[in-house]
Amino acid sequence: MYGKDSTVDVRPFTRQRDGEEVVIGIRETGVYLALPPEAVDLLDQFAAGKTVGEVGDFYREVTGETPDLEDFLTALESNGLIEPSSASPRSGNIRRPIREPKYHFSSFPQSLARRLFGYPVLACAAALIALAIALIAWDYSLIPGPRELVFEKRRALGLTLVTAIGYGGVFLHEMAHLIAARSLGVNSHIGISLRLWYIVFETDMTDLWSLPRRKRYLPMLAGILFDATLSSFFIVLLFAGRHGLLPLTPWTETLLRAAAFITMMRILWEFFLFMRTDIYYVAATFFNCKNMLNDTRVFLRNQRARLGSRVPIVDQSGIPPIERRAIRTYAVLYLAGIAWAFGSLLCVTLPFCASYAVSLTRAFRAGYSANPSDFIDAVLACCYFLIPTGAGIALWGWTLIRPKGTLSWQQ
């Protein structure tokens, strides 16, 4: 219990005005909270050394209301923003330690990061993307399709290179986020997660909350910008090869088209807006919604309940009106993202699997004795496809059946 004579030690925190709220946080622990300005004023009073009783009196004089400082202080203490002062310890209190995040590449020079995401580099990237768009408009056949992923010859080598390009591109996509954030003085860390049944890297940029909203967009969009630049580079190479400006063998051209396709698909996957993708974070920042994805899911469940479902309706009247309007808009994008996910499954993933199934079945039926190299190639191709895909599906299935609360992902 916090008595009237109790004081608290307030850890130094950042503050950033964000609409009608103030985002405060501690960069060392990666904990950020959105509070009303009045609550931050109370925290400033405690930081000045005032007791609980003095802060309560101050609040009553200003507002005419009695604050619930016990719950307020308990919530702040649980998030590591305060602790009981050594001058007035609370008996029996055991402070739960706050795990500090481990940042990756925090020693990356900020000056280099600023140059990489400075106007000259961004202008060159934009010029390359514009050139690729112009070339595609000139020759639509430059647009690759899912068929490019199917290698009839040298399957294992093709899949090895495509897998290396794919995962290398994913890592560089996340590094682009990290370096863009680093250019603004914000540290981040990279982890591994799932999007549906796909194993992916993700960059946690929680510390962006310490920046003004307009500065958050570039780090959020840096990965897509990298993918767009890389796929544009592949398109330019394909155009040069097709018009005799660059010598490309048919197999090399197929590999480039496959690399361009998976890079473009990585951009389109960011529009799976029923998950926390890069585009989702951009939308949440634009609409200034702190918990837009979960609020949208509740909104859609409420609509289903009003249509006769037995799902209980959840009261969302506590959400500010401007955020409720944003949630209604995002609900349409959320459903469109689900439709796009299933569309990509039907139009890309399943045809790709079917094409390889036919090719591999043919090799297995012929047997090792008929063509040893083709048989071994088919076995290796199966391993490249089945191992990561099987692991992703297994982990995805576990997330569906696991007990609630065993795994979490912090924004």
C-alpha cells in the first residue's frame, strides 16, 4: 500500500505528444505507455519528490476530484517506471525485475545510417523504381509469375539459390528497418516469428514511440522500399538481357525472374492486413490508433453478433470517436487482406506446389536406376521445400492449439 507520506522514485522517461495523449517510455527497457496529459502531470509531481498525499491534494485542487493513486502507482510500478522510494520502503514488497531488450547492431554508425537513408540514396532508389515501372509498361512480359519458381532442370540448385536469395532478401528487408530507425537514433532488434505458416524475421521498433509521428513512417516503410528497389534492379537486368545489353543464359534469366517474383510477392504480403505487417503499422500510425488490430477484430465480432451470432457484444464506447471511425474504415481493409491472403494461396502457393509435385513424381516414378542425377536432384528439392514449409505449418498449428498466454509478441 502507498501511504499518504510515501514517495516514489521515478525513472527518467521520454515523452512525446501524440494527439490527445502523451506517450511516455523508458528506452532502456523498451516500455512505452500512452497516458492522458493529466496523468503525466501527476508523474512529474512525484518526480519532484512530492508525497502521495501532496499529489492527491494537488489533483483535487485542480480538478475537484479524488484520484485513485494506488492503482495508478501500481500500474506504473508493474511497468518499471517507478519504484518505492528508499526513504519510504513498503514492507513485504517484492519488485518484479523488468527485462531489458537486447538490441541488435546498436553499434551501427548512425552517421552511415543517415547517409544510407539520406535524400541522395532515396532519390536514386526512387529513380530505379520509376525506371522499372516504365520498362514494365513498355514490355508487360517482364512481370514474373509463380511459374518462374518451378525449375524443370537442376531443381536443387535452382531452389538453393532461390531460397538463399529469398531469406537473404528477408534479412536485408529487416536490416533496412533497423538501419532506418538507427538513422533517427532509435535502436531495434530482430526476431523470428510466423505469418500464417511462413517463418519470417521481424524487427521490433518499439522505441519509435519516442519520435514524432511523422518521423516513424520511413523506418516502417524501409523494408518495402528495399524490396521495391531490389525487384526493380532485377527487372532492369531482365530487360537488358532480353534486348542484348547483357548476356544472360536461359537458366540465369529464369533464376532472375524467380528472384524478382519472390521479392515482389514479399511486398504484396505486407498487405495481409489482418496481421501486424509493415502496412498495418503505417495505417495504425496514420489513424493514430494504439490497438487498431485488436479493436478491429472486436468490431467485426460485434457485427457478426448483431447478425444473429451467439458471440457476446463487447462494449467499445470507451474508444475515442475518431478511433472508432478509423476502426470501421480499417475493418474493410482487414477483410480485403484476408481475401488477398487466400487469393495468394490459391493463385501462387497451390499452383507452385502442384507444379513441383508433377515434376518430382515423374522423377520418383522413373527411379534411381533410370536417371541417378535426376533422382538425387528430386530428393534434394523435396528437402528444400518440405523442411521449411513443414516446420512453418507445424509451428502455425501449434499457435492454434497452444494454451492461451504461452506465447506473445510485443509490438
